[in-house]
Amino acid sequence: MSFFSYRDGTLCAENVPLDSIAARFGTPCYIYSRAALESAYREFELACGERDVLICYAVKANSNLAVLNLLARIGSGFDIVSGGELARVLAAGGSAAKTVFSGVGKSEAEIRTALDADVLCFNVESEGELDRLAALAARSGKVAPVSLRINPDVDPKTHPYIATGLQESKFGIAYDEALPLYRRAAQLPALRVTGIDVHIGSQITDVEPFVAALERVLEFIDVLDATGVHLDHLDLGGGLGIRYRDEAPPAVRDYLKPLFQRLRNRRLRVLFEPGRSLVGNTGILLTRVEYLKHGPAKNFVVTDAAMNDLLRPALYDAWHDVLPIVRRDGPAKRYDVVGPICESADFLARERSLALAPGDLLAVMSAGAYGMTMSSNYNSRPRPPEVIVDGETTHLVRERESTASLFASERLLP
């Protein structure tokens, strides 16, 4: 089901024409569909069947409080990678008891905050982190629940910037080094070993790497069992891709089926950390054409959205479909869609066939994940508002930043 579709020639979010949102909230503007978000979560939940599963949404994908609150209301847990994300989860009504704390660089302050909140588990990624966590837990009189993130050295067949399970990755603990670390963790009184974690990358569209990683981890679990270290849960991370252009990612049920087949005789609770697959196609970035610039070598559409609003194209050369809000008759031309930022990398799309005039509105599709969360104020540009559409109703869930707010915390020298 498409939650963004044309009606009477105008692109709509659910039942709301996008040009009416532009008139009310201005551009650029992030717009999400509540129905799309809830549908994506329910699809994942339904595919898990009767297994003991906890879905821990990866907050880094889209951390708007309203998005987190909607997910918390329908039962989601959360995967966080910072103290700030933990604060967001709690402010949004999420449960620390259903939250796993991942990430390679947890500070002492972040660990203390997570210990006080009683998070479900710390996904430990290095020996140094294990020592720090044990010391801080002992000092606070707590017993910290831990799992180790194992690096299975599996190629996820994705962009190298978002591959996290290879041997040269900064993430996780090398497979061959994990056993002695587990044994040591099991002997530390301030730690309670509860699970094992694996996450091999993002925007993965092939089931095989997930299966290969799971098989490696199950072999390791058997070795742990033989040495007397018994686990309660297995965290299989996230990484399932979505369609941006011509990708053909598996349906959630087809992604989970071979994993559950290999787990059928295991009495382990299973955790998943989906992010992009839940929110990626639930949102768009709405932008307005400022200028059309025609040249002998290249034509440009200059929009009011830029790389500071949506970084993925500049960072990964990522593809996002670009659709006109109102279809215009007449011949199309090939354009690069660019923003006002003073960088040659400031583009949203390249070589797109579009029929446009200045003032037209465009939708940059599939922008619900790693859009607003990766945005910045580069060139002193206020970040856009965020809006959630619910049927025929629009909700402003983040106001547009003001220029004054950008330097409100700065001070002049006396």
C-alpha cells in the first residue's frame, strides 16, 4: 500500500495534499505518514509470529519524539547509541526496560545514566568498555546486564560506509577474541551476562549475509554453553534495506523465515533492531524550486532544501526519487537537483528528467530514515520542521528552527 500517492494530479500524504502542507508550514519540511509507520511495525511484529521477540527500533534512524512515542504506544522497544537518545526515548514514553544501549564510545556519564535508568542490556563493543562498565556498576551498587557485540567478519554487500560486520570495522569484538572476554565478564560480580549481539551493516537487500552471520553466532553460542556461559537472548541487530530506486529487498517475513528456521530448537529470546526498514519509506522531504539554471553542459534545479537538510546523497551518493507535487505538462529536461549550500557536493539528485518552473514543489522520497537525524546548521541554515500526517489531519511535531536560535547559546567577548 502506498501512503504517498497522486490524487487528481497532486501528490498527497495519506489524505492530505502536499501543497497544502507547504502553504501551512513552508519549505523545506519533513513529512511522515503515521499509517505508514504503524503498518511497517505491524508487518514486522506479525512476521515474528509466536516467537519470544522484542523489536528494538533503532532510534538513530529517526529520533523525533512523536515518532518514538507512536512506536512506544504500539509496544516497541528501542536501540540507542547515546545518552541523548536514551533521554529522547524516556521523554517520548518509551521504557528503559525495553531499551538496549549499543555504540562503540559510551562515556562514563552515559553509562551511569543508563545504569540509573535500568536499561535492558548494554551491548559491549570492546574490552575497555567492559572494564569501564564493570567499574561503574560496582561503584553504583548495580549489576549491569551485558551482551558482547561479536564481529562475525561477514560481508553485508552494502555501501562500505555502512558495513559494520567486517574484520576491519571499528564495531564489535573480533570473533576469535570474544570467548576469553565472555569468560572474564562471567566472573565479574558487577556484570550479568545475558546475551550476544551481532549487527553487520545497513541497507542490506540480500538475506544470505544475515543467515551467514547467524550461523557464525550460533556456533559461538554452542562454545559458550560448553564452557558454562549460558545466554538468555540473541540480538540479531538490524540492517534490512528498503527500496530507494530499483533495489529488491526481501519482505520482512522472507527475511525472518530462514533466521527462525535456524533458531527453531533454541530457547533464546530474540531481539531485532530495525530502523530504516520501519521508517525509511514513511517520510519525504518537501522542497520548493527557487531557480532553474540552464547551461551548455548541465542544467540545475536550485531548491530551498540542501545537503544540510538531507545529507545522504552527498555522503553516500545515495539515490532518492524526486517527484513533482503537481505534475506539469510540457517537455521535461535533465536536471541536477541542488541546494544553496556552498559545496559542490550539495545535491539531492542527479540527472533527473523533470518538467518544472520556479516556485514548483518537489518531494524527495524515502526520506524518513537518516534525514532529519543527520541534518545540520551548515551555512547557518535553520533546520526544517517535521510534520506527521494522520489521515486528513496534520500535526506539527517539530517547529522550524529560527535563525536567532542558531546562535542563542553563543557569547561575544567582553
